Amino acid sequence: MRILVIGPSWVGDMVMSQSLYITLKKQHPDAIIDVLAPAWCKPILERMPEVYQAIEMPLGHGDFNFLGRRALGKELKHQDYTHAFILPNSAKSALIPWFAGIPIRIGWKGEMRYGLLTDLRNNKKDFQYMVERYVALAHPKEMMKNSSSLGGLHTLPKPQLHIDSFTQNLTIEKFELNLNSTVIGLCPGAEFGPAKQWPAEHYATVANEMVRQGKQVWIFGSIKDKPTAETIKNLVEEQNQSQIYILAGKTSLIEAVDLLAACHTVISNDSGLMHVAAAVGCEVIGIYGSTSPEYTPPLAEKVSIIHTNIECRPCFKRDCPLGHLKCLKDLPPQMILDCFK
């Protein structure tokens, strides 16, 4: 088998997709798996032993570009792929394998995909978790009736990104960090929107207590998260600030992967970095606001899920429709601190 996967566009989804690749390699040990994905996901794929080649998607996210997709499909036709797995739901994502002439094209029913897929699955909602939906595609359609067909979430292979200790140590040295005390990671950002972001002052309360207990705190995120990270550090008691290290906006994604792997516990909003932390072996405390762990939970061995029971959540909105963000503001820091007892 020579397999082309049209990968998802978000880091967290890409991490979860590794469960599909692990399953495919168990079924077909000699299979070659290539994954087409946006450039920002390529470093993640390169840490997956099951993936032979990460192919950078030259077209922008959301860019239909029919002619560009046809040209890319024609180019990939020379690779003689036998199977394609199309993980996004869009019609445009199914065009490339179609133009590439890949004989078996597998995916869930989405927008206008009839004819583009040869193995169209139409019972996606019978699988609760996104990772189940990915793994189900590796099995024959007639066997996959619902989640119970897979044996439950706990039976699925968990994502496991490869960490090279030599590279990791170089990254720790680069950012002048140390492992002299237990490291607690904070991931206070969320690309999805503010309805996923626990308040900075709550993160600061937790960070301050971690330092009081003799731990150090590393704060991760993109350049957009740097102001939040600085706010968290500034809200920590002055005598404890020397043990707060801001990495947001300073690391590449793959450097963040290596540094997250050095953390004992990671406290995170529902974000891509939460799934990375789970895939590198951290204990994960996942904070959920507008979204739900009933769809995309962190797939770590030890997980604590924190959320309020306010009646309007989960709404799955980027911004709070009611304007109060109570699902996050009313979630006290003590709930997170209790996870360490």
C-alpha cells in the first residue's frame, strides 16, 4: 500500500490523526504513508515515525484554487498512491486525490463529495470523538457501525510524538532553562478564540502557588500569546517571578514540542498545544470553556478535565454569545490546584 493522507489544518487535529497512522501501520506494516498538510503542521508530522514523508500543502487554508489543486493532483499522480484518506470535510480537500487518480479514496460524507470519494462514510455522528472518526476510516465500512465497533476511546492507540533527548537538551540550553526543579507548563492561548481562554489572573494564581511549592513555570504559546504570558508573570508575587519563564512567541513549534516534553504537568486551554502535551507524555489538565471534552479530549495517560456546569456551555462559539464568559471566569483556580493533591 502506498497511502496519501490529506491531513487536517489545525495542530491539535494533526496530533490526533497520528492514531490513524498507527492503526494503518499495524494493519499493513509495509505501507508507506505520506501526509499532505499545511507548512505549520509539517514539524509535527516529522515527529511521527509512521509517516514516511510530510508534503507541504502549497495552497493557503480555505483557498479553493481549482487549477492549483488540479496541478498538484497531476504532480502527485506519479507517486502511484493506492489509497487516499481525506480527513477534512470539505469538497476541495477531496479534489487533489481525485485529480491524482488514486483508485481508493476514503473519507466521511462532507460538502459535495459524491463522486470524489470511492469509499464514502455517512455515519460520522455515530462516533463521538474526533480520534474515533479518524481511526474508523482504517477499517472496512461494514465493520464500523458506531463507537463501540472500535472498543471505546481507551482502546485506541494514543498519539506519541518522538522526542530526541539530544535535540531536547540543546533546546533547553538555547533558552537558558534548567531541570533543577519540577516544570509546570502553562498554555494560556487558544487560536479558536476568547471563549476558550481561561483568564490570565487565574493562571497567575496557579503559577504563583506552583512556585511556592518549589516548582518552576514555563509559559508557552505563539507571539499573539506573549502579552497574556507577560500579564500572568506580572501578576505573580514579585519574589516568585524569577521562576516564571516566558516562552510564548520565542520558540518554533518543534522547539515547543521538545520543551513541553520536559514538563511534568501542563495546564492548558483546549488548544493544539494541549494535544501536543498529551502526545509527549505529560500529565495534562485541560480547561474547557465553550468547547467540550466529549469531542476532542487530550489523549494523555493521566488527564484531568476541568469545566464549569453553567447551563449555556458548551456553545462551541469563538466569542461568548452572552458576553459574560462565565464558563471561564467562574472556574476558580482552586479546581486546578486540587488536581495536584
